[in-house]
Amino acid sequence: MRLKDKYWLLTLVILTISILMGIVGYFVTFYLASDNLKRQAILNVEKYLEVVAVSTGSVSKRKELKAVLEKSPLISHVTFSTPQTPSPYQITKKLIFPDGSLNVTIELDKSRIEKSASSLAQKVSLSILAVLLFLQLLIVIFLKKLYLNPLNRIRKDVDLIQSGELKKIPEKGEDEFGRIRKSINKMIDSIKERDERAELISNFIQLLTVGKGFNGEFIELMRKVLKITGTDGVMIGILSNDNTFNIKVITPKTHFSLKRNKDELNGIEPYIFELNREVETSKESLFSAEEKRLGIKYIFGMPLNVLSQTLGYVIFFKRKKEKLPEEVKNFIRNVAKSIGVSVKIKNLISELEEKLDREEKLTQTVIKSFIRSIEIRDSYTRGHSERVAYYSKRIAKELGLPDSEVSKIYMAALLHDIGKIGIPDSILLKPAKLSEEEYEIIKIHPLLSYEILKNIEPLKVSLTGIKYHHERWNGSGYPEGLRRDEIPIDARIIAVADTFDAMTSDRIYRKGMSKKEAVKEIKELAGKLFDPDVVEVALPILLRENPPESRKEFLDYRILSEIEKRRLDYFLRDHLTGAYNRSALEFALALSKERSPSLKAFSVDVTKLRDINVKKGWQEGDRILKSLVQLIEKHIKPLSIVRYSGDNFVFFVPSSVSNEEISEKVKLIEKELGVRLELNELYNVDNVELLKTELTELEWQRPQ
């Protein structure tokens, strides 16, 4: 609902409330006035009766008395008797005269009294209604002036920003609306800065991967980085094949290039290169004479490491001893990673182009070597590209496509995931389901593949299959949301082959489907996600044929297995105890269910670990935690064990293991460790979210 509509709705509500209050005021006033007028009338009539009785002075003059009384406008009837059923509008009096006594009953004029009350109630209620309407009208006017009008002005300014007529909202006043305007402008600046940073990184990748190197465009981009980071200059050194460094020094106003042998480096450059880690320092003793001439007082630098290879270094410097904020450091790290990855890609592309120029026969060998560079980063892709290429080639042949088209599709399938080399490790290697934000980043890889390969002449014919292999028949794919025949045939073929191999491949957090299950699911998705004609031809091939195994001369898969294990440990293991870490609880539960379908779960805590750390030191506390995991594995032999918090561990055992047995073994561990342990059985092993809730509740219940 628009703000203006809400304003008029508020006005209508206020009017309704005023009218209702006027009606309520009428009835309240009516009943109050009736009661008051009745009491007043009774008092007046009683006084009048006494006056008339005195003036009459005799029982015998009752007719004269009645006539005089009935002349009163408040009296409707007079009788000289006592009524059997008294009424609220009756007055009964016993008058005593010199010649006797007389009972008089007077009927008040009820209609006259109620009419007077009604008239008074109307006047009062109308007065209340008028006052309420006036006051609430003032409120509505003030609301409009003080809130609606300023908010409408802000909304119009925002509309002007969206249309491009304004860059920022004019900042007016120091009230809450002035603060809102300032907040919106800060948000606009933040969004622009994030967009500018993302655009800069994208530009670095594009510039360096196409071989332009440190040209004028790169220098201008780097100066923008200097402005954003608030640094005074940057030194970039790239290691060449001849063991020399091509060095570029860029400041906001100047730039110059140097070329040095590795053993000629001095100052902070060899320090970073030899340490092979990030360095932040303001120690002048580490700076060379040349660096001091540049006025350097502070540096933040790091090696350019890609695929365990050091390609050079990047050093940002300032002429003041001021540390950079962590947010700025993170941006610099991303810039350095982009430069490193781009240099690596550039080197790989250069090698590829040289080999293609020398001999066409080497094309596939070099491409497969290229693919292996991705496999080193992500062991899941081991053999994936070759299997997808095999299936795609067979499907293309069965569709009756020309040999040239088949070759083009085969090459595209081999290289369809090459863009994953530009995806951050934290996303590419994550051994669990990706978040929405991470999935949006992974969706960039077809475009990165396209950008990496678009300038390689022999591969240009394969680019459509590479770029569009994630488009879907119903338009739900990416990067462009193409539909049906808008999707190139090579991309439609690779989409089916790629999806099938992904379904049937084992991942670290799930088991692959059987061929029959995968074929059934793809058949159900024909006409929704996939071209039904391609699916019809592909299903027999996918179900019955097996791609040849990847030739091992390209890469020692034992090395890849070790890399995969170490990466798994990096993401899922607690580095102190070797148990799974908190984020791996879901993985550990799934792994335990694979080993034993029926489970029990227990949590064990080291009580008063904080006191141990204080009295005996953190080293003793760490020793106890490591020993606890070792003893649980030795005595209980759990299916898996997770360090859920500082001194809390969760382990899973088969349901056949009794609680008494677990309790006895925990007591044994207590004796060996010399500490007291708290054991609790957990009951939500079928739902990881409920299990986390249960663990959290236990954690809150524990004495601190």
C-alpha cells in the first residue's frame, strides 16, 4: 500500500472513531441527563408541593390543591391516595393540616423530562464530536505536514535516482528525515563502492587473461584501487620463465617498470617472496634504500600463489605509519588473487596457443592438461569433463550431426567447466550444499569459461556449447535464460551429459545415483529442463555405455586423493583434536547413518575446563581435549565424533550399544584423564536441526 493511501486510510479511521465517540457521548449524556433532570424535577416538585400545601392550609381544599399542583409543567397528574405499585416518576407525600392529614401522589411528566434530556444530550454529543473532529483534523494535518510530505519528497528523490536524474538524495535538515536521507546516501555510496570493487576485479581478470599485461588501462585500474584503499602506491612483481621479475611500481601520479633477477631483489620484496606469506609491517629496517626513497612507512603485501605455485608478489604501501582496516585488506587480498589467477590463466593460455601454433595434433593433450589444473583445485572434476565429452560426442553422432559439429561439441564438453578456475576455493571446494549467495557466484563459471577461451582461435567454434551448457529448455537456466530452440544444439547435448554425470558421481557429502535412477529422472525432466529429442537419443547411451577411464599419464591420482583428503580435513576437521568441527555435524551424522542405519548419539563435556585452563594453562586444557578424543575413539570406537563447542563433543554409535556400556567407558576415560566428564544421551538423531537445538539447550543448561 502506498504511503498516500495509508494517509487517507488513517483519516477515514479517525473520522470513524470521532463519529463513534459522538454517538457514545450522546447515549451517555442522555442517560446521565435523564437521571439528573428526574432528580431535579423531584426536588422542585417537592418544594412546590410544600409551598402550595402551606398556601391551601386545609384538607377540605383538596380540589384547589390539585388544580394548583397540575398547573406545574413538571406534573402530569395528581391523586390523593398511596399507589400500590410505585414508579420512579412518582412522588408520594403525607400532608398534615390543622384539620387533618392527606396522602398526595404526584406523577411527573416523563416525556417532558426525557425530551429535555435528549435535547441536552444532542448538544453535548455534537459539541464533543465537533471538538474531536477539530483536534483529529489537526493531527491529520500535522501528520501530513511533518511526516507524509517529507517521506513523499524522499520517495520522489529515490525515483529520480532510479531514473538516473539524480545521483544522490539532497540532504536537508537535522531531524529524522535528514538522517534518513543521509542513511540512503551512505547506502548508495556503499553499493557503488561494492559495484566498483567487483567491476575492478572483473576488469583485472579480463585484461590479464587476454594478454594485455601492465598496459595503460591496467595502470588506471590500479590507481582506482589505490584510491579505494587509501594507499599511496603498489609494487607488483611477476616471475618470468627465465627466473627474472618484471616489476611495476604504480602511484597515483607516476609509474615505472623494472626488471630484476631473483637474486637481485632487495628490501621487502625478497622478504615476502622467501617467507611466502602475507606480511604487514612498518619496520624501516626491512625497507631497501629505493623503497625509502619512495617514502614508504608501511606496507601490506603478499605472494601471488595459485595452485601451490608462487607467481610473484603484490605490495601496497603508505607514506604514513597507519594500518589498513580489515575490510580494505580483504579487498586487497581479492585483487591479489584476481591478478594471480589471471596471470596463471594467461600463462596457461600462452602455453596453449604456442602448442596449437606448433602442431594441431597437440591440441587435445594441452586441453586435457588444462583440465587437470581444475582437477587439482577440485578433485570432484577428476574425469568428469572427459566423461561428459564422451557422452556428448556419442549423442551428437546418434543425432546425425556432421563430423565437424561432433568434434566441436566434443571440444566444448572437454572445456565446459574451465571457468571454475576463477571461482574462490571457499566456494568451489565447499564439501556441503552451497548457500544462495555462493550458488550465484558458481553460476558465473560458464561466462568465465567463455572469457578465458574466446580469444583462442581453434576453440572459437566451441564457445556456444561452453557458454550455454547451463541453459534449460523452459528458460530457467543461466546465464541468459534462453528457451527451447534459442539454446544452441551443442549446449543442449552437453546439458544432458553434464547433468547425468553429476547425478551418478559420488560427492564428499552424498553418494551418486545409480544409472537407472539418473536416467529415470532425466526422462521425467525432458520437455521441462532438457530438449526431449536429445533426451530420447541420449537415454540408451547413458544407460548402457561406459566412457573409457581417464589415462593416468596426465596426473598421478594418488596425489589427487591425498589433496582431496587434506582439503576435506581443512573444511571439516577441528585442527586441535582431529574430530569433525561444528559445521560438519550434518556430514558426520550422514556418514554415521551410512555406517549404521540405526544410531544413538551422546554428548560429553569436560566439566570445569575453564578452571583447568586458568590454573594449569591452556596447554593442559588442549592436552585434555586431544586426549579425550583419542580415548573416545580407543574405548568407544564411535561411528564419528564432532567437537561441537569448546569442551563439548558429540559422538554417534550403533543402537546396539547399550547406555550402560557407554556410561562405563566414559567413567574409564574419566579415570585415565583425571577429569570429570558429563555424559548426556541425545534423542534427535533423525533431524539435524532438532539435534542442534537439543545441543544448544544442553549448552545453556550447563553451569559456567
